[in-house]
Amino acid sequence: MSLGNTKQHRGKGILSGIAAQLAETLPDGACVQVGWHHLMLGEGRVFSAETAAHLVEPVVPALSQSWTGPEGVLLSLSVSGMSIDDTFSRYWLASAIQRIDQAVQAEFSEQKITAIQRSEKVRQALYEISDLAASNLDVATFLRRVHVIVGELMFAENFYVALYDPLQETLRFLYYIDQQDTFKPELDHNYDVSETDSSLTLQLVRGGKVLQGASADLCEQFGLPLSDEWGPDSADWLGVPMLRDGRAVGALVVQHYSQANMYDEDDRVLLGYIAQHVMVALDRRESRRRLEQRVTERTSELQLANEVLQSEVFERKRMQEVQRVLFKIAELSTSSDSLQHFYAEIHTAVSELLYANNFYIAMLSTDGRMLEFPYSVDEFDPNRQARSLSTGLTEHVLKTGRPLLINKDSVMTFRQKGHALGYGTVAECWLGVPLADNDRVIGVLAVQSYSPDILFNPQDQELLSFVATQIGSSLSRKQAQERLKLAHASLEQRVAERTRELADANIELLEQIGERVRMERKLVHQATHDALTGLPNRAQLLDRLSHAIAIAREGKHTCFAVLFMDLDRFKLVNDSVGHAVGDELLVEAGRRIAAAVRADDMVARLGGDEFAILAEGLDGPSMAEDLGRRVLAALSMPVWVAGRELYPRASIGIAMWDPRYRNGEDMLRDADAAMYRAKGDGRDRCTLFDEEMHRDAMRALNLEMDMRRAIQAERFIPYYQPIVCMDSAEVVGYEALLRWRHEVHGLMTPGEFLDVGEDSGLIENIDWLMYQRVIDDLAAHPALGYVAINVSPRHFRNDDFAERLLAMLHSAGVDPSRLRVEITEVALMDDAPKTLDILATLRANGILVQLDDFGTGFSALSYLHRFPIASLKIDRSFVSGLTLDKGNESEAVIRAIVALAGSLGIGLIAEGVETPQQRERLLALHCPYAQGYLFSPPLPLAQVLG
């Protein structure tokens, strides 16, 4: 019986007794009625006598009073069946109220004491369960003790614990005690839900909530069939879930087969607490089991690894011992005083490797007829006499030249069959191996054991055979003094040579190690330094710059700047006096820059003729500008390179640290922009990046975003400018010129966006869009003639340029001869072998190449004859200089170009012809073709087709 069901609301009994006692203080016939209303006591009334209740019920009471008693109980008192005077009634009523209050207070005190006792008992039970949960008891013992504790708190003669696996959908009973149920589950057996589908336990764990009531009612509630499969019906069935992370994974169940409402709310709450304690204990045991399993598995792995390691250690020690013994045997051939001493030392050496208490050496005589025993140590047969060759075990090894491992039974079988004669005491195990010299068997080395506890194995046979190889050669040298001396000399010479080889190899190895260390240092240096100047490279600068930015972002007060510089007119040096001179100039420039800055400033070469300085610890922009002017002053001094006096100059852009910079690349970008501003303002100066430049940069960024959208929308189109014959004014072809139809700015020419396209790398995408549009136009209009497209050096150097362009032509079905490619001298000279291959591929497929802007440089003149160039395009700067007056510089240059083209058999086109005077002069100079606004501006395809 649970403690909860032993609580009795005794209000009726106590107050009934009070009513009778109060009636005794009144005259006979008086009836006393007491009423009450309270959450704990309930609601009711009692009379001093049953008969009186019937008599006074309809009668108006002579005395009536209502009040609130102890603990908030609403009380009422009435007296009927008599008349009472006022004075008596007042005193009697006060006394009656006092007695009723005392009785109610006593009832509450008793109930509180009972509740405290129950609470203490529950607390003690939970403590015991907690202690059990922390113990190392097995699950069965643990649950048996839990059952005992639950039985002390409530009726629990029928009690079981089950676990539910929602993934496997199985139910497993860990503990099951029932006084009436004949069903006895197999503990720890996993019952599939299909087997337990009609059980209340499965409904409990699936629902995850407490279930209580008559089992028949609960089955009806869940639509389960009434069956004795899961035991007889219970009058009161109480099950609580065991929860893990809010999900039911088990159940605790108690039940009573005869008494309904056996369990109250306190029992349900208490059983829920116990269920969670049990769940924690089971989880803890499962974790402990898994941990122990992992520890066991890991221990097994470690033991196995240890056994393998021990085996390897043993084998290594064994091999070291073998090597030591072999070395010792090798030494014996030169260190032994006599042959007998040599044999004894051999015996000692073999004894260090295997059991050799019984050991002998047999040697074939010089004439090959006798078997001699120069050395023998044996427990039973210490002296072995020389004998003629027969069929003994020793002779068998000698004749076959193979080792022999044989036990006592096999020896007896050999002897019985006459295969071997018996000499001396029969051993339990005998092992003999041949001694050979230059593949000739000269003797036998044998060991034997007379104890059945000591037997040789194949590993011993292999080891002894290996050792016998060295012994055989040593024995042979010992048998002849002269040969021994020669062997000594030969051995010393070989040892000396080997020693020298090892010493040389050691020296070489040390040199290789040193070289590797030097190479590693060199590689690290090369990864962070410029190969030409030895200065830090871009990667090291960005790393240092990132560190400076990180410090600044931590809130530490710091001021630093990046100075970006570019040597003015450096390309002219390369084109005029060669790249070697240019490289010397770069080295000298780097040296001067490094000498002009402060000790803590970093000078880096970014590539080409670009340098950068990271200056930290500045007071402000003026200090950065002073540093820049100091660098310019150091650079401006004349320098002699390859016998030439050069005056290097530079333009410097300065970007000061600002929190808007996200990384070092942003600072370098703005410093680069300021450097270009310095070049535009006249070169040889410093320019500080300011807000105007920032706005320009933002405009460039916005233009780049527009450009990306325009690429997606294919808003880049070709405009066509005709190329005409100077004599007939007939159009022979066109040059496709890039235009951008901007949604805001209208039609834009390359000069307005080309720099942004090249800086962002989008120009290649734009070019390919342009090429595709031109090829599509050629396919759609066969009468259009040929069209020349411009290809940038960066684009032209791509490995797949020629193949991709030819694939586009093939896909559109356009004859490659209708397309021409225009490149500049820069593209021609950057990588001459690669350029030659690309030009040859294009020419082989019918695409002619024209050299654009010819005459602005001189680097291509010495190489021009090597490349398959179809036409030269005279730069517009020379055409614009033509006048009617003869003899000016432009005319002289054009005359030279015409002569050069004629001598090489190359076509010639003049660009930028805008006036009739220019046309007349070009005709006079025998220039055959031209293009320019005099003939037609660039036009869209529709206007070209007219």
C-alpha cells in the first residue's frame, strides 16, 4: 500500500465527535450541526445524532454562526431543538468555536506531520537510489534494490523495467517481477514491436507520457484488443516513461490487480523521479560498458602492437648479434694464433647464436678420401677419429652440399634402411651444414642435442648455414699459410678501399646535406625575395602590410604609408639599349631606394620597373612625402650602366593608412593610382592619394561593375572602319573597332573604359564577345570582305588563343582567310619563340597577321623578317605629321617604312588619314592602302551594308 493511500481525510470523524461533545453541553433534545469547506478537507456537515438530523433539518436553528477557521477552513455551527437565552448562547458559542478551531488545527498538524514523514521517507529513498546509480552493481542487482526501495514507498509487488530502442523498434525487459502474471519475459531479449504491438508498455514509450488507470480502460483508449497475452487485467496500472533528451526510451510500471485508484498523484510524480534516476544509472552503466569495451579494445591493440614491436626488437637484436658474430668470425681469420685456436673461437662464436654444447667440424682431406675432425666438443663422444668416407650423416651433407636437420626417430629410420651408418651416440636432434670455399664443399659444421627439451628448428638451420659461409672461406685461408698471407694483404687492401669509399661517401653525404640546407634557405629566400634585385617581393610586402593593418585595427595608435613607384620611361631603356642594361638599371635603382629609406622601412620590388616602400611609425602625410622626395633625389643621380650614362627618374604614389582599407592590396591599388596621377602631372614627383583619387577609384569600380553586367548582356559591339585602296578608293576590308552601348553614358569608345577592362582582367571576355560578333557578321554577310580584329599582348600570349579562335571560325562556317589579326610590337617581342609558333599556326590556317602602330618602337626591326607578318600599319602619329611640304621627319619615317615593307614583301596600311593633303603625300610615298575619317568613320554594320 502506498503512503499516499494511507492519508485519510478525517475531518468528518473529528468534527462529528466535536458535534456530539458540544451537544452534551446542551439540554436534552438539542441537535448540533457543524459544516466545513476546504480544499484538503473537502466539503460536508455532521450532526450530533442521526435522529436529530431528521428532526432539525426543516426547523429554523435557534443559534447559527459561520466563520473562517485555521488554515482558511470555512466553518459553520448551528443549534436546533431548543431555545437559548442570549447570555448563554454568547458564552456557549465562543466556547464551541474555540473547541472546533482546536480540532481543525489538530487535524492539520497531524496531516503536516504525516506529509513531513512521507517527504523524508521519499528523500531517503531517492538518496539510496542515487547511491545505487553511482555504484558498480550489475543491472539486475541494481534494479532489484530499486524494486525494494519502490516497494517501501508504494504498492509495488508487481513491478518491471523495460527499455525501448526507437531506431531498431525493439522492447527489452531488464527486470520483471509479478505475483499473478504468468508471462515471464526473457530478460535482455529484444522483442520486436510486432510482438508487443498490443501491450500498454509499447503505447507508453511511444507516447512518452504517464499512463494510469484500469488496464481494460487503457486498452479501450488506445484501441487495443483485450487479451491475456500480456497478463491479467489490472485494477490500477501505472506506467511512467524513462526519458533521454525528451524522448521516451524505457518505462517503469507498477500495477494492482484488485484495488482501483491504488496510486495517486504523489505516486505518479515519485515514480517519475525514480524512472529518471534509473535512466541516468542505466546510461551511466552503458557509458561505462562502452568505455570499458574501448579500453579493452585499445589495450588489445596496444598489446598486439607491443608484441609486434617486441618481435621487431628481438629480430633486430638477433640480426645485430649475427652481424657481430660474423664480424668476429671475419676477424678470427687474421687474429687467431693457430688453427686450433681458430676452431675454438668459431665454436664460441656459434655458441652465442644457438645451442652448441655438442659441436664439431669435419673437413675433407686433401686427397678427398678421408673425413677428418680437427675440432670436436661433445658430452658423450669428445674424441672423433678420422675415417674413410662412408654413409654417415656428415658424409650425406658433404656429398649433397645441402644442410640437414634431423631428429632421433628419423636417424633411426635412416640407419634401419641402411641409408646412414651410425657413428657415436644417437642425438635427439642433429643439424649439419656444409662448409664451402668458392662453391666447393670442403667440410661440415655440426651441432647436436641429446636432450628432448632442446631441439633445433629451420631458423637455426638457416642461421648456421649463413654463418658457415663465412667460416668456410676463413677455414680455407687458414689451411695454407701462403694463401693466408695473400688473403691478409688482399683483405687489408679491400678494407682500406672500402674505408676510403665510406669516407668519400660520408663527405659527399655531408656535402649533399649542406647543399640541401642551402637550397632550402635559397628556396625560402626566393619565395620571399625578388630574384634580380634581392629585395623583398610582393608576397613578403603584403605579409608585412597585413601585419601593420592588423595592429592598426586593434586600436593601437599607428600611422604608416605605402609608397608605390614606377621608373619613368624605363621601357625606352629596354627597347633602345636592351633588357640586360635595363636589369642593371633596376638593380642600381633598388640599391639606391634601399639606401635612401630608414632602417625599419621595407623596400620591395613588385615586378617590372615597379617598387614599393612600406614606411611605418610616421608622424603624418608630410613625413611620407619627405621620404618620397628623398628617394627621388637618390634616384636622380646619373648612373653608368654598360658604358652608358643614364638618368633614372621615377614617379611615386603615396597611400596613407585609413580604416576603409580591407587589406594590403587595397592600399597598393590606391598608391598605384596616385603614382599614375604623378606620371600624368609630369613625372619625377610624389603624389598623395586623396579624396578625388578615391572618387576616381570608385568611378572605376562602378564602371567595372557596369562592365560585368554589360558582358552578361552582350552590350559590346563592333563598329567597322573601311580599309581602302589609295588609287581606286575601293574598299578592300575593314577594321573592327570596339564600342560599348552603355545604358547611361550611351556609346563609349575604348579610350573611356579600356584601362578599367585591362586592370580588372575583363578585357579578354570583352574581346571574345567582340570576336564572336565579328565572326557572326562575317558568316551572315559573305560580301563583307575581310575584317581585322585587334588582339592585346596579354590576350595573344594565351596558350589556347589560336585554337579557340579557329574553333569559333569553324563553328560559324567562316573561311579563316576572311579574318585578320592585328597585334602590336609588344606582343611580337614579349616571347618571340612562342609568338612565332602562334603566328605560324594562324598563317597555316589562312589567318593573316598585321602589325599595328608600327614605327613607334625599334625593338621589332631586327626580328621582323623572322615573323610571318602580312602587313604593317603605319602609326597615325606619323600620318598626322604629313604636310604638303616635303622633307619633314614624319615623311622620312614613312619613306623608310615603305622601303622596309617593300624589301620584305609585306603589305602596308596607313592609319588615321583625315585630310586630302595626307592622302596626297601617302600616294606620293607609294603607300597602297589607308584608313581614316577622310574615307569613313567607324560605323555600325547596318550603315556599312547601306
